[in-house]
Amino acid sequence: MATLVKEYFNWLAAMYDETTAACAWSAPGHIANAALPLLHAGQAVLDLGCGTGQSLAPFVDHGCRCIGLDFAPAMLAEAHRKVPQALLARADLDEPRGWPVRERAFDLAISAGVYECLDDPVGFLARVRTHLRPGGALVFTFDEFVPGHPAQGVRVGRADSGIPNPIAELTGWHLRRHSIDRVGAWLEANGFVLHWHHQIEADIHSHFQVPVYYRLVVAQATD
Ligand SMILES: C[S@@+](CC[C@H](N)C(=O)[O-])C[C@H]1O[C@@H](n2cnc3c(N)ncnc32)[C@H](O)[C@@H]1O
């Protein structure tokens, strides 16, 4: 499934910023608002699934040393064009052998709009923990299971929230939606304290024309 997700984002890359603007994609802004007050210039930030750089840019502008990881080369090419100050590398966040960055090196890890794509959401948290300094923060979003919602009322559903997805249409690629009780337990089991979380309107669903709700999470690595 990882290959299909990667090819979807390679296909979308040239239109990603325009399309996300049209559906009012707000997760990168929420992450920046939550995380920038925790940081000062010069600190090290790791963006997991950086895409075209929307989530990375506010931290570069803040004077942080930023690395973005993503597995879609076309998304990374856009990010390199828009945010040339950031270091970028190809990596599969589901890769159990880990990612091509130093352990215990980062003050902050962020991830916007990625968690629901992962095959191994628990292993992801364990890997983030190894790359954070003790006391470092993880600020991320996940696509939430919302009972009764026309798109989010199923835990595993079509990958088309907000952006038309012909690859999902043809292949049956599905997103995994989560709940905070489950994600909170996974965080605790992997060396994090869950500081706070709240629901955000992440974008507008292109078909149902209703808000798509994500959960914004701020957690801290224990010593
Ligand atoms: C919805 S976009 C979000 C991009 C950016 N963070 C933003 O907020 O605009 C999801 C990104 O995660 C990347 N991604 C999804 N699954 C991944 C995986 N297993 N490994 C690496 N990158 C992944 C995709 O290639 C895509 O660039």
C-alpha cells in the first residue's frame, strides 16, 4: 500500500498547494501555532511527511534548523524549490529499520496530515521517540474517527478527505482513522507524556462539503 500512497502524492505534488488552499487545509498552521512558542531560533526540527514544505516553512522562518522527510520525490522537489534552507531526505516513515537522521538530535518533531496514511502508527511513535532529545516535543495531527460524520464515521475509509483521489478510486487505498484514547495509550507506551489535544477543522471535504476533523496533539518525550 505504501507504493500507492507514494504514487498518489507524486501525482498530486504539482497541484498540492493550489488544491489544499481550495479546501482550506489548516493543519500546518495549527501545528505552527502550537509548536513555535515551544522553540527558539537555532533549535532542531524534524518534519515527518513534509510534503511540499507547508508544515516546515514556519519553522525555517523562525530560524530553526529543519529537516524534512518524505517518501514522495515529487513532493520533496516542491519543498526544495519553496524552502531551500531546509535539509530534505527521502524516507519511508513505516520503515522499521528507522530513518536517515541522528538519534536524540531533535528538539521538536512535527507531522501534519500523515498519521492516517501509516501502516504502523505505533512503530512511528517509537521511531519519533528515538530521534527526540529527552524533553523534546512531538506535535502532530491525525484524522479522527467521528461517529455519524459522512466521511469520518468509519475507522477505515476512502482516502479522499478534502482532495479528489483517483488512485484511491482505482485501487481501494484507505485511510486509518484513530481516536485520542488509543493514540494517547500508544504515546504513553512509547515514552511520551500527552500534554494536550484538541479537535481542529483540518479542511473541507470536496464531495460532502463538510469540515473534516483532525485531532491536534502535543506530547513530550520523557527523560
Ligand atoms: C497530506 S500530505 C501533508 C504534507 C505536509 N505535512 C502538509 O501539511 O502540507 C502527506 C505527506 O506525507 C507523505 N507520506 C505519507 N505516508 C508516508 C510514509 N509512509 N513515509 C513517508 N512519507 C509519507 C506523503 O508523501 C505526503 O507528502
